[in-house]
Amino acid sequence: MYHLPVMLNECIENLNIKPDGIYVDVTFGGGGHSRAILSRLGSEGRLYAFDQDADALANALEDSRFKLIHENFRYMKSFLRLEGVRSVDGILADLGVSSHQFDVAERGFSTRLDGELDLRMDRRQELTARTLVNSVDEAELTQILHLYGELPNARQMAKAICQARSEAEIVTTFDLREAVSRHLPKGMENKYLAMLFQALRIEVNGELEALKALLQQGVELLRPEGRMVVMSYHSLEDRLVKNFFRAGNFEGEVEKDFYGNPIVPLVPVSRKAVMAGDEEVQRNPRARSARLRVAERNV
């Protein structure tokens, strides 16, 4: 299977789908969420999906109510306008890397498969992880590993990478593993490698900036009582979503009007994030780190 959707039922139920509504699945992937949305739509309903990864295009659904757009979701508003769409009833985002991307060695997403150090979600873009680790200076690399990987030993890792590349270019995922091997705490090797790869992936793909753009555009597009459903897999993403849903900004500080009433474009549907149940986590370990947040557009 291309990708097993996490918390599929919870995502679909929380979208509160109207049969004649317009919905957007901004992370199409294997099409699991899109199929479920289409099953709830009537003949007048419409679904637009986005995916920047060309591999996902092979999964496009044959349905007159559906359109797949091969672009990053940061351009959601512009591309929907080209389709004549200026407002929608719901937006779904399942962030992170698909199982398919992890399982294809040459994409470079997996720490356990040897392949070119690529990490691009969209292979049309120039910057790869290979270019990144071989070109940025030590101070910038330290900052990337610290901010995006939350690595406790970011400085030592960056130094080790710079030392290794001075002797030979770091070309593959295993080259990178070898370069930092002395700085992987015993028993926590996989965790630290995952944090390292996450940091590089976020930088290569501009993931946090894309998420911010998505959330801001979502507010502009959603109709009153329309819903945004976002599933994230690490604290950096989840914090942005939580703050934005609560306060309408990324700092999480609620602004108030002259009378002391909060000015918020969205209302969180539940205070806490929805988590996958034990049974699903056993079936799909990737679900363990998933955090699902839902907000409704203020009337």
C-alpha cells in the first residue's frame, strides 16, 4: 500500500462534511482521505486535492467531482482561484512523510535504507539535503539541527558533519549516518538519527513556512462554520497549529478588542489534540506521534 491513513475516521468525522460542500485535501498522497471524503459527497459536492510529490499523481481518482493539483499547499489559495473557488467548507491536512516516501531508498527519507541524500518532497526544486549538508557553514548547520531537529547535541553533530565533508563529499544517507555515528547516544541511535533527518527535511522543504501559509490562507478561504482539520507528527508543527487555532497567530497570544472580547478567526472544536487509539498504533506505529487538531471558522 502507498500509504495507510492515520486516524481516517476521526479526520472525516471532524470535517463535518455537507453533501454539496467544497472540500480541500492538501496532502493527497495515496488518496485514502480523499476517497473517504468523496464517499460523503453528493453529485454537487467538490473535492480539490494538492500534492507536490509527482509519485502521488499515479494515485489520482477517476471522479468528476475531484481534481488533483500538483503543487505545494502553500499555494492553495492561488490555485483554487484558478479553479474559480473562493471559499470552501473544509480543509484537511495530514502533515509529514508518507510511508511510500520512507520506503523508496533513493528519496533519502529513511535512516535505515541507503540511498542518495535527497529529502525533497517536490523533486522539481533544486535544493537537496546533499547540497545542504555539503555547503552551509557550521554555525548555520548547528542552528538548523537545533531549531528543526531539537537535537541536544546539535553543535557536535554539525561539527562532525563539517569534518566528514572536508575529507569527502557526503552523498548518501549512510554517509551521513557514518559522519555522526560517534554522537549517537547508545540505545538512542535511531531517535537521534530521526531528529537529524527531520531537521534537514524541514529545512530542504521549507515545511514550517508552508504550514504557516496554509493556516493563514485557510482562514481566508473557510466559510463560516467551515472546518480545518490538521494532523501533525512533531511538536514544532503541532505548536504552530495549536497557537493558530487558539489565537489566530503563531505566538498564541490572543488579541482583544476595545471591550476586552477576544478577536479570533477560529474556534478550536476540542481543547486537546485527538490521539490515535492503542489498536491503531499497534496496526500502524506511525500513528503513535500523530496529533489531530480541529477548528471551526468563526461566524
